[in-house]
Amino acid sequence: MVFNEVMSLPILELRHVVKKYRVGKEVVTALDDVDLSVQAGEFVAILGTSGSGKTTLLNVAAGLEKPTRGDVIFRGTVLNKLKERQKVVFRRKQMGFIFQSYNLLPTMTAQENVALPLIFDGVPVRERLKRAVAVLTIMGLKERRMHKPMEMSGGQQQRVSIARALVHNPRIIFADELTGNLDSHTTNDIMRNLKETICGQGQTLIMVTHDHDVAKFADRIIFMVDGKIVSEERGGHKNE
Amino acid sequence: MKSFDLLTLANRNLWRRKGRTFLTVLGVIIGTTAIVVMLSLGIGLVESQKKQMEQWGSLNMIRVQQSYSFPGEPSDNPQRLLNDEAIEEIRAIEGVLALSPAYEVGGEAKLGRKMGYFSLIGIDPAMMDLLEFEVSHGRLLTGDDKFNVVAGSWVINNFMDPKEQPGRWDEPPPQGDPLELLNKRVSLTLMNQRQQKRVYSLNVVGILSDTSMEHAHSVFGPLPEIKKMRDFIQQGMQNDPMIPPGKAMEMSGSTADRVVEVPTQPGRSSGREKDQYSFALVRTEDVAFTRAISTDLRERGFNAYSMADNLAGIENAARQMQAVLGGIGAITLLVAAIGITNTMVMSIYERTREIAIMKVVGASFGDIRTLFLAESSLIGLMGGSIGIGLSYLLSYILNKYLGAAMAPGMGQDGVALQISMIPAWLVLFAVAFSIGIGLISGIYPANRAIKLDPITAMRNG
């Protein structure tokens, strides 16, 4: 906590966030009074077993789901109080998303997939493709930019998906089990590549994973059990 | 999102499922074609009837007569006399382009050896052109004409050589050549109530063209001369101001050398009062004025008749028929609309994941909605455009085969009867309508797509 006061205002802050789901007749508490503060430029990994509430934490933090109680504050704005159309603007301008299952549009080529967020921002087609190719080049996929997702390996698809999350130069990137479908060799390659890129840009990354090795790439690891943050590790030092 | 990007994306999405899109478009094609062809039949009907009516008389002409009420019969309208005062009143009505009062007399006529009958109408020669008189041969009357006349194209058929054998009863009478009258002298015999007879020698200087049947059976002469003829015929009638026969001769004045008076049987004339015209011909600016003016004239107490009056009845009947035909087309298009909705809903089920991804990467509600509406409108546009093309083809086939078979010889100048007509407004209407149908059909699916929760959609996808 002392550390937070020294740093400037956090880019993302969760205050007493509670998220409950109704599953049939039962009410499941996915997040139980979570407090979290993320600084700009930080790489945070959320580690936990399945059912620990880590994906819910990510979704709530990104404004994709509304918390039952508590507030999510993104750069001074209470995200959960915004209307959907206002949240869309935040997502389009400032957030990037990477998913475990890549979530690429099968009908589009790699560069079209990467350029997709720019379409909704009204960027002209020439400019769109130029920026998409630039990011694909960073991800080492320049040669495969005209291929469709089905013609690429899992690792390549995930690189395309990362490129799509980075193309509009967001402040913060949310990643959900981004290496979940990849072998360890590819995982290491991609993680190194991703970390280099976002560090160079000063971007913030919040990543959910159940893999300790992957979590080690982060500046800070948050451990979750049963919807609560149980401990935190920073630079290899674990705080209970 | 830019509209070009939107259309590109929408178009691409549609062609991902070629078969399904094609079938949906086919539904719209059939719907549009049905509605256009059905309406074109109704329009063709009205137009061909209009054309047929124009053959019988111009739609811009009104014939005004004095209204007659029988003694003892109560009349709602004031009864008006068709005199000079009335003529000036009619001339002042808005929309009246030209007007001529007319006298009508009739009597036996002789053309060489042939005997016949002349229905002679006196009108203002200066107005002939404006009143849509047209000659096929010779010329129209001028102000200088006195005993020169212009004959309708059918007048020659009134003449027969008494020595010739009449044709068999079941054979149509042979059509005479109107040119037989041109530049010929015809002697007309008029008789008055006192059994006096006068013979006039008339010269036919023009033959009216046969585009209008209205004037085909009459002969037209200059108003002043025909008025004198009428005055002669009226001598001896009940309300005749008792002009002695000798005086009547004097009135003929300089024309006396061409007039021979012989007493025999009575002739006929219409217009009972001395200063009263038989009827008046009114030319209006267009059909709309014709209708309004003829209604107006009736309200003023005249007896007005025009071809345009019949048009209203025909148009009403046609409108009803159009409603029925259009209704059938509309049902087809409604079915097509349901087809579009169904296709779009199916497409949302298939594309839940895609919609979710677009939402997560920053597509707004508006973007998603416009995308789906654009897709459904495109289906409408494609169906509508192809439907119009198909309609033209069907319309051509209908006119060529069915039109010719249904009404042989009814067309003008050898042109087959157009039973199906597609005016420009119908094309625009059909395209706009099919796009509109697409748009409306897309509203429900688009709203469903908006409501889709991206997280659930991606988890399930």
C-alpha cells in the first residue's frame, strides 16, 4: 500500500467489488470484496485455479460485466456507472482484448482482422491496413498477413489476435488465458514478444492465467482463491 | 464507422452464405415482380381506356347545352338559357382556353347523284384551331367563308346513290372515301314550320381528320350563316316572332342568289329561343380542368357533357382493380419480408460470436444495428432491382402475346394494345418499397443482435 502512494494515480482501480451470479436457484459469489489497484505501465498477472473468479475479475475490470457492488475506476471514471454506448467508446479508444480462443473473424484475412477495431473508429482503409501491417510485422507475421485464420497455426492466430489488441494503441490490454491453447515453446515466444512490445509503449497489461510459468513474465502476480485476492507477488517477493 | 466500410462489410457478410442469400433475394424478386406487374396491368388498363376514349373525343372538350326540364317536374338547378350572356360567363371561367357557341341545323343534302343528310353546325371559324379541329385534307374555315363548309370524315357515308343496289343486310356498308366530298358542291334543303323550303349550295373546303370521332358525323360552317339558316327554320314555330316570308328573304340579303325558297315539309332545328344557341363547345387547359369546369357548369344550371366525365367512372373501376391486383402483389412481398427477417435471425444465430467480437473491439450499438439493417436493405435492393428487370420482361411478353391476342385491332395505328405499362414512378416506388421492406424486416434481427451479451456469446462460441 505504501508503494501505491508513492506512485501517481492508478490507471485502474477496483474498490470493494462484489460479483454474484445466479445459477439456477443458487447464488454464486464470483468476486468477494475485491480491492485492486493497477499502475500505468504495469504488467499484472492474475493467477488462480478454474472457478477462482479470475476471468470474472478481468471482465468486470474491463467493463464487460457489471459488478453487483463496488466500483471500477478507469483513469478517474467510474466505469460501472457508464452507459453501454459510453463504455464502447472507452473500449474502442483505450482498451485491447486478447482471448484464449483467439476470436478472430474466420472470413477475414489476418490484416483485416487486425484492422477491425479501426473500422469502428472511422479510420480510412489505407491508413487502417498500413497500421495493421505495422503491428503484424512487430508480431513477426508480415508474410502471413493475407492468410485467413484457418490457414494459420494456433500460435500464429494468437499473434494476430494480439496484433488486433494493439493496433489502436490502447492504454490497457486485457488478456484472458492467452496461452491456454499453445505449447510451452510458442507460449514463451509470444510472451516475450508481447512483453517487449507493451513495455516499449508504456502500456498496461492485465493477464489472467492458471500457468505459473506464464505468470512469471509479469511485474506483479495476484493470487486468487474463491473470489478473493489471497496474496500478491512483486518482483519475486511474495506478500501475504 | 464509415458508410463505405459498412456497405463493404454488409455485402461481404451476405455473400458468405450465397445459397441462403440467393433464396432470400429470390423471395423479394418474386414479391417485387408480382406487385409491379399487377400494378402495371391496372395502369395499362386505365391508359388504354383513356386512349380509346380520346379516339371518340378529346378529354379537353366540354359540350355545353341548355338544360331542359320537363313541365311539372321539379328541378334542383336553376335552368339557364344558352345565350350571349351565358357564353361570356363561361368564357370567364378559369381554365377555359377557347369557346364557341354553335347552331345546329339539319336537312337533306345532294352530292351529284347521291342523296344524303347533312347535320350542319355553325361555329366561330376563328376558334376552330383552338377547339382541336384538324383537317386531313383541304383547310379549316376562315372569317371570310360564308357558304364554305368543312365535313367530318364519316359524312360521306350518309350519301347513297338511290339507283345503286343496297348491300346485303349482313354486310357492313362500304366505307366511302371522304375525299369524294372535297371541293364539291353540296346542295342542302332546309324546311321551316310553314312548309317553306330553301336550298343552299355549300362548298366543302376541308375534310376533318379521323383522329377524333366526335366531329366525324357533322359538317361545320361559319356561325353567322348557320344562324340565318336556323332563323329560317324557326319561322312558324310557337315562339316565333312572326317574320313574314318576304322579310325572311330580305334578311338573307346578298346571299339570296344562292338561296332558293320552295314550300314543302317541315325540317328540324334545335334551340327554341331566338337568341339562344344550340350548344357551345368549350376547350379547357387539361383533363383536370375539364372535370372541374363541367361540374361547375352543371351547378350553374347548364347541361355539360365531356368525355372526361366518363373517365372518373373508369378510373374508379380501375383503381379498385389495381387495389385487388396490388393486394395480391403486396401479400407476396409480405411473405418475402418474413423471409428476410428469418434469414437475418438465422444469420445472427450463426454469427453470435462474430457480433460479440465486434462489440468487444469497439463496435457501438449503432454500428451493429446499421450493419444488420444494411444487410437486410441490400437484400431488398437486390431483389427489387432484379424484380424490376423481370417485371419489364414479363410486361413485354404480356403485351406482345396476351395483349395482341386479347384485343386484336383495338390498338391505334397498328400498335398492339398495351395491357401492361410500367411508368417511371412505379420503378422508383418498387425499388424504394423493396429497400423499405428490407429495412423493416431487419429491425427485429438488428435489435436482437444489439442485445447479445458479448461475454456469454464468446464463452458459448
